[in-house]
Amino acid sequence: MNPQRRTALVSVVAACVLIALKLVTGLATGSLGFLSEAVHSGTDLVAALLTLFAVGVAVRPADRAHPYGHGKAEHLVALAEAAILVAVSLFLAYKAGSHLAGATEPDVDATWWALVVIGVVILIDASRTVVSLRAGRRYDSPALLANALHFGSDLAGSTAVLAGLLLARAGYPEGDSLAALFVALLVLLAAGRLMRLNIDVLMDRVPAEAEATARRAIEGLSPPVQLRRLRMRQAAGRHFADVVIGVPPGAAVAQGHAAADAVEAAVQDALPESDVVVHVEPLDEAALRE
């Protein structure tokens, strides 16, 4: 099985376990924080399933209908995940706000075993955050990195639920509602960041750091070439470069081809697995006089 798909499958299993733990405990104790985290984990399950699908699509080789590959599937899924997070966070904020405003009276039974359950949940959240983060960095996968960010917010939310239960156990049941409100705010922050990052990719925003790296690689060639245009975009961690260079008008075809090969090799050395297209044009008279 593809390592990325295996990581996504582990996320699906972990999400199912966490939903069951949080939902049962929340219903048994009346904890809004636990129920909110159960809903949050429900979005994890949706996100993990979407990621499993997206990673399978994104790794498909380019074909006639998709000459640039299928990498943007991951970014579409990450954007869909962000939209789900916004909807869930608004629901959580409404429920927590109604408790804090006194519209409904919180009734939380913060038993010792509920504290044990949230401790187990925190350990699971921490482990899957680390696993997704390492896999996302290793394979430069936006969907897996999005999952790592999502799971990290789960870890913070679970910690807040623990604090809320401790407050409820100490005689302050409003602490549980505050924890639920904190979870909603975490979800909103995560959703905003995911939307910004993935919209940039889907709109072909220039990856500034990668562009600067490619430009330095081309300008460092010997013999030098005239860089007339450099356009870049990215998808699923892979960079696509469109380069136009100038060569002396009297240069033979072989020389122009060699210059293009040198540019392509330089960019691919600087940005591994990048897709580089080089177009060669004759230098103009002004450039020749310089």
C-alpha cells in the first residue's frame, strides 16, 4: 500500500475510535465539551476519508486529460475540510454561548473515569498529530499537513476539555462550556489558515520562496544565460516552472538545446521533482551590447 494512503487509513481508524470514546463519555456525563470534541472528531473522520481519496487521486500519473497531473485534488479536499470546520465551529459556539448566557443550565458529571478517558484521548491526539506531521513533511503532502494541523487543534481542544472537567469537578460547571467555546475558536482559526493556504495554490499564487530558489539556480549557471521570464506554480508539493531564456542569435541548435538542458537541470537540482519547461529565444541587440 502507498505510504501516504497507509497514513491516511490510520487517521480514519483513529478518528472512529475517538468519536466513540468522546460521544459515549459525553452522553454519560452530560459534558458539552466532550460532545463538542466528538463532533470535532466527526469532522476528522470526514477529513481523513477525503484525504484517503485525495491522496489516491493525487498520486496518479499525468494523463492526456490532466497533463499537469492530479495534485490539486489534495488542495480541493483540504478546502472542503476547511468549509466543514467553519460549519461545525459555528454550531459549537452557539451551544456553548447558550449555556454561558444561562439559556440552558449545564449539568456536568465530571467523574474520575471521564478524566481517564480524556487523558487517553490526549495521548491519541498527540501521537496522530506527530505521525501526520512527519508524513506530510516527508512526502510534502498538503492534505496530510492539513490533517496534522487539524489533529493539533484536536490536541489543544482535548486539553481544554480536561481543564473544563477539572473546573466542573471543583464546582464550576461553566468551565465545561468555556472549553467547548475554546474548541470552536480553535476550529475557526484552523479553518481560516487552511482556506488561505489552499486557495493560494488553487489560484496559482506564485510560491515566492521556490521562485527565488529557481531564479538563483538559473542565474548561477556557467556559461550564463539570459533569464527573460520565469513563471511558477505549485500543486501537491510539486513545482511547475515555465522558463524563457535568451541565447546569442548565431548559436547553433545544439547550443540552445544544451542551454535549455542546463537550466532544467539547475532548477530540478534546486527544487527536486519539479516540472520544468524551457523555451529558448535569440538575444536582442540591446542584450548583446551589454
